[in-house]
Amino acid sequence: MTSAQFKSLGEEALNILTSLAPIDTGNLRYNAIRIEWINENSFELYVDERIAPYMPYTNEVWRQKLIKMGNFLPGQVVERMRTWRNPNEGWFDRAARTIALYAAQKTGGMIKV
């Protein structure tokens, strides 16, 4: 693989990660995802948690929470378990897998899972 092909692979990996990142305010997707070229044969693709410190929570399972729900009868409070599902759960894992498969295809490698 030439240096130009490797650079293209890195840029495409960056595009894949960026396109699969959740977007609410855009900070994570447009400001925190970085690529750092180590040399002409290696790069590091990462999310800068100084910019988006909440990033790990966008990928995790959200746990159940005990909440107190309003007054159904005057003076009565009902406790219930409530689960909020993370709509972005696993996005980073899926992106990493997609990038690995793309890199394997471009380099003629194989991914073992």
C-alpha cells in the first residue's frame, strides 16, 4: 500500500467514524473526533474527551432508575422503575467494527471475531 493509499484509508476511516457519531449539538461529531498522523504508515483515530467528556455515556447502556411519579391521589406518591433506552447505544463499537472491516477490505486483510 502506498503512502497516498494509506492516507486515503485514514481519511475514509475518519469519515466513517464521523458519519456514525451521534449528533445532538454537533460537538461530538464535528469538534471532538480527531485523526493524528503518527508517521506515513500509522495514524490514531480517536474522540478527544477534553472536548466531549460525555462521549463514553453516548455509547453505554443506560440503567434503570427508581423515580417517584406524581400524585395519583392527593398525597400519594408512586415509586416505579423506569428505563430510558440510550438511542445511541453501541455506536462507537459499530463504528470501530465498520472501520476494521473497511481497512481489511482495502488492505486484503482478514478480520477474525
